[in-house]
Amino acid sequence: QRSSPDQPRPGGIREKEKLEKLVFSGDVVMLSDLYGPARLFYINGEGQLMSADPHAFRFEGAAKIIKAFDDSVKCRNYQRTGGKPRPTKSPMKVRPSVSELPVPKAFGTINSKAAGRLLAAGGVYNQNPEMFADTAKKLGGDAAEGFDQVLNEQSAGSLVALSSMVMLGRASVAGRPSVASLGELKNYLGKTKGEQKLLNNIDVIKMDYIRRDRAELITMRGQFRGMRSKFLKSISDNPEVKKRFDSATLADLANGKAPKGWDVHHKLPLDDSGTNDVGNLVLIKRDFEHNLFTNTQSNITRQIGTNGAKEILWPVPKGVIYP
């Protein structure tokens, strides 16, 4: 019997899809004794619940499960176990008699360089690169190579430290890096539209952020439009810019018009000591780069009141065009 596309699907299919979404979002946790502990989550030596597979959930499901675990921990007395939950023991099969059964594959094999790079970003964001490196190796294929392209022995320390940069504007917490310990970093892992993105080839500078008088700020923002056009004209003949755009776009730049999908960004903000001078401006991609810088800067300055001041780290894109 054929069904019309407009006809509602049978209740069983709808319920299956609903349950699947709840599982992937972490609102429903399915338990099974076919597999040993630590297949998807494990408790580390500090009593924290960790996700062992960043690809197993969508809709931030793993984060929801970890939050529910943390909320539960707060309500329990762990005096007998040193004030925290016991760490997960080494994985072992609960049902040795069924060990010969093939493990069902929930997803296709993911072992590309792209998967490795995603794992590297996950290692930075979760402050745990060792676990994610092990996952990349287990995936085989090109995953380990992709992981190493982003995160290796030379870059791991600075990347992990910098992933906490926006936390510097918040209350001090043990284990978070200090401003003094985060100099000369060239990468930044930030978040835009719910996704983690890695920026390379930037400068991270230490500065005393002092918020500008509001009336002066409004005046400078009004002057920006004219300086924006002047900046675009000034870079139209730049060798790096000429490599990136066709002749029609370069002609638009020479007339003070920004290319489609690009914005002009202040390296140092007008809200602090930045100016509209062309040396403080950069042509930046609107796709995610500009959003990421804007979101990061908003997070850093959120707790600095009007006319307030604070020592901070500030990400600055290099050159006249980024990336």
C-alpha cells in the first residue's frame, strides 16, 4: 500500500525517531551489560565523568549527561571514597560468554585526516589531549596523521592553555592558566554557532584593557565608516590581497567596497585603546573567523564595567587580510 508524503508516519516509526533523538541528545541514557565500562564514559582519577567518544552523540548529548552526573555528585556523600567518586576500573567484558559476538557498528568507519583534526580540537577543548590522541590511533587510517597536523608535542601545551583564555575574565579557579603564563601564543580554539573552530597565525597580546568614555566611543564609531573605505582602498594593491581576489573584486576594493563575505575588523578595539587608523584594521572573512573574534572579545570584556580596567590576553589577527 502506497502512502502519501503528506500522510503522517505510523506511530511506531515516530516513537523510534523520537527515542533516537532523545538518546543522541543525552536526555535518555540507554544501559547495556553487553559491554564493559568506559566504552562511552569513564570516571577519571579526579572523580570527573569524561566522554570517551566525542562522535557518539549529537545535540551536545555528552555534555548533558556529564552535567547530570555532576549534579548527582553534589547531592551525595563520598566521604568513604576520598570525597569523590571512584575512578572507572580497566575495561572488561561483563559477559565473557558472548565475547565472540560481533560488536555492532553504530556508525561507519571514521578514520580520515578530518576526523583526526576534529579529535585534536576535542582534546584541546576538553583539556585532555592524551585521551583523544589514543582515540585517533585506535581509529587507524589517516586519523592519527590528521590529529598530529593540529596537535603535537610542540603545540599541545600552548593550545590547551589558550583554550582557557576566555576564562581569564572570570573568577580565578585552581588549574586555570594565569595571564603571565600565556605569552607568545599563535593559535586559538574558540566557539561560534555552537561549533569549536581553530584559528592559526594570530598574535595573543597581554594588555591593560581600559574601557573608553562612552561619548568618545560613539564619536569614533561614527568616524569608522570613512576610515573603512580608506583602508579598503589602501590594500587593493597589496601583494597578499591581489593573490586572493579576481580583478573585479580588486576594482571594488580600489573604490572602497568590501568583497562579498568579508568584513573590516579592529585589531585593538575602539572600546579600549584602538583607533580607526588603517594599521589597526584587517580585512577578515565573515564565515566564522570574524564571528569567533567578536564572540571571544565579548566574553573577555563582559565583566569589565564602564570605565573599568583589567589585565587580559587579546587575540589579534596578523597582516592586512585574514586568514
